[in-house]
Amino acid sequence: MRKEINQDDLELIVQKVIQQALVSGADQVEACISHNIGFDVNARMGEVESIEYTNGRGLNLTIYKDLKKGSVSTTDLSESSLTETIKRACSFAKYTNKDNCSGLANKDDMIQSEVKDLELDHNWKISVEEATQLAIECEAAALSLDPKIINSEGGSVSSSTSIRVYGNSHNFLDSQMRTSHGIGCVVLAGEKNEKQRDYWSSSSRDPDDLEDHEAVGKKAGERALDRLGSKKIDTTEAPVLFSPELSGGFIGHAVSALSGTAQYRKASFLLDAMGNKIFPDFLSIKERPHIPKGWASKFYDGDGVGTYDRDVVHQGKIGGYFLSSYSARRLNMTTTGNAGGHHNLIIPGNISDQEAIISTMKRGLLVQELIGQGVNNVTGDYSRGAAGFWIEDGRIVHPVHEVTISGNLIDLYQKISMIGNDYDDRDRIYCGALLVDEMRIAGN
């Protein structure tokens, strides 16, 4: 599959489009081509259910003329189509409003150092037939675990390679190849009149870092079995422990509120929060863009601006936003190299892991699944359906379902008392199990 991606040809197309757009009258130009190829195999009840093959590419072009912006995208990279795309972008720019903050990132902000290898490209030399066999064996490991595993939504194996070529009229041009591989399984457990569904998955840029496929299936089965006997609980206020798979999302609401877009649109529950103490003293959020094999590792952002290590939160205080060049101009600030989003965020823990936190809990809820959105990014109001396990005297006593956990994030963040170092490396936010000392849990 990798032979279908010609890096040199894609870079040449970006260069030509930029030059032609400048000749057509644009003041500034940026262009990006993405090409993704891969497959996804799903096997159910021992047979192949689906094989999906992806091979898609496209160009996004933005031109700036007299502080006006015109953007067009196309999947047709023929010469005639590219010429038409440039004409359309220039035409659209005539009808947009003038924006004094528009334009490319400042040339001095472009990454100056050599782009190093972040080990993001690891080819998996596996055929579709071999992947199908892994998916079947992954599911079989779950189905054979216990007679109570009564059904399956399938085992799956996926692999993809993508390239992103970005260039602009500041003479910036670079391309990055990335891979993504995964194994997953979803099964149902049943007993009497009850059925419970659960899953497990493993994903990595490097296939050598994937969990064993049979271990993935077995864990999916174990998780489904553990949920049998689930019951509702009485409405109460109690500590809530987010598992490592969910804790990053809980912190992620603050990350979204600290984005430049949310700040200049005044659509954030952390509006103008710079310097404010939002979290407890022990909590820090460290942005580390250059972690080898990281899901959000980059040497430059979507504007071509160099990325760097920084502490977004230090000892509970907000020390920075996530700013692109545009949002920085809107806020009269300096870009932080976050066009396209945040990079790898690390939240160091103050205790070893989830089990250690459970051992300290007199009572409370361990959450392993969240349902629905239920988060107001403007007010910080938080309300999510949840399922997991009830804890008493430092041990799990029974599974729980059909409850709702709620509160306001500004208050809840202050109530974080423990974070484990058992982070889930499948996420862009590296955060271990996280304990909130008190939340409202709505049940019976």
C-alpha cells in the first residue's frame, strides 16, 4: 500500500499550487495535501463480516488577498482541477469580510530548526488475510472465555498510513508520514434476563507495541463478564473515580475551554483564566510535543510554527492557552504553536495507580463508561450517564449502571485529590485514574 503514496509528487503539487496562486494575485498562500491509505477488517462469530479499504487524498488551499480569505478543497489533483481550485479560492476571497487578524503565521515564527524523526512512521507488513485471521482469533479468545459470553459484535484489525504535506508562501514546505494500527473486540455477556456489553482495544503507531490480539479479546470478555449483576444505586453524593481510559476526557474539557477559539469567542467556562488557580496545588499539565511515537507529536503546528515544551498548568494555576496564529492575534497574544489543537499533554500523578486509589476509598463510584455528551463548555455544567463499580471499604463490591454523575467543572476540578501514574497511552492526554472527592450521583 505504501507504494501508492509518492511523497515527492505531493510536495511538487503543493509548491506548484502556491506559485500559481501567487501569480494569480494572492498576497499569501498556504496549501496542504493529505493522503491516507489503509484497511479495516471486522470478523464476527468466526467469519469475515466486512473488509474496508481506504485510499483517499485531497488538497486544502487558502489564499489571502487584502486581508480577505478564500478557502477551497478538492480531491481531484489533476492539473485542470488545481487551476480551477485556485481560481475559486481567489474569487471567494473577493466576497469575504476583511479581517485584520487573517494571514499566515509570521515568518519569524516558522520552525527554524531541522525537523527530526519522531518515530511516527512504522509500517505493518501484514496482509488482509493475516489481519483477518488475527481478528477471528481475537474474537475467539473472548468467546471461549466463559459460556456467559453469548454474542459478539466482532474482532477487528486496522492499519493505515497517512502523509500530510504542508507549504506556504513563506517558503515553508515539509511532509510527515504517520501510521496508525489497532486491534479491538466487542462482546456481550448474558445471565438470566441480563445482558452486558463491553470492549477492549489496543492501538499504536508501531505494530510491535500492540497488545497480543488474543489478550485483547480476553480482556474484552473479562470486562463484559465483570458487568453482570449491575444494579442502580440510591441517589447520593460520593467520591467518583474515573478510570485511566476516561480521565483524559475529563481533563480535556478544560483543554477545550483554554483553546484560543473558545477564548476569543467568549464561549468558555475558563474565560480570561490566565493566572487563575483552577486545579489543586499538586496538579500540572505539561505539553510535550516531541514524544517519540506520540499520538499528538509534532515539530510544527498547522501553521508551520515550531512546537515546544511548556507547562500549561503549574501547581493548579493556568499558565497558558492553546493558540494558533489567528487566535493569538484576536487575543493580542503570541501563538503557542497549537494550530490544529493541543499536543501530547502529560498530567503527572501523586499515587501509583487505580488500585491504590481504590484502597483509600471508604465508599464511591469507579466509572468505566460514560454515556452522552452533557457538558456545557460555556458554563462548565457537567452531567453524564455512567456505568462502573461501587466501592466500599477499599474494594469493589458490585457493578453499577443507569446512574448520572453531575456537577460544575470549576468546582469539580478543585475537588480532584488523587491522580495515578497509570495513564492510557492510547490518548493524546496522558492521565491516570483520577479521583474527584465528591460528585452528585443520581440513581434510584
